[in-house]
Amino acid sequence: MADRKSEIFDEDLQALVSDEAVAHVSEHYRLVAMGAHSETGVLPVARVVMSIDGEEHQADAQGGGPVDATFKAIEQIANSGAELQLFSVNNITAAPTRRGR
């Protein structure tokens, strides 16, 4: 990965080890299905289905965007008290592309 990217972030390292680390731990929460819809002039909505200790739970939520709506649907199920404070998109698998001049 270091040969393909000029910078490596914590998320890159987590992506590399996550499959091995999770393989040996039993899942308390598991994402079964997720869908989000965003359309001009309409409040974004999301539907999430999660398994908690093998029992499926479904939630629908609206939000300020599809990520916010998805987070709110997950929080309805998990009821963790977490709040989404910052959302950022970072590429963790491919090297940055350079455009010719």
C-alpha cells in the first residue's frame, strides 16, 4: 500500500488488519442490509437492517443527508447514545490519480 499511496492514514491500517481481527470475534452487531435515498427537494431517508445477537431489527430514518439518515437509523437500533459529529470521505484502497497537463 505504501508503494501506491504517498500518505497512509489510520483507516488504511485498519482496513489491512480488520478482516483478520474480526474473524476470531463473535459478532454482537451485524449489518444485514442498508439502503439510502437522496433526491432534490426531498429529505434523505435510509433503511437499515441489523442483527443483534442473531435477532434482526429494522429502522427507517430521515436526515440532513444520506449518511446522517443512515447513522440515525443505526442509532435507533443500537441505542448507543452516539452522535455523528463529523463525516469525511477518504480513499483507503487506491493511489491518488494524477491528471496530465
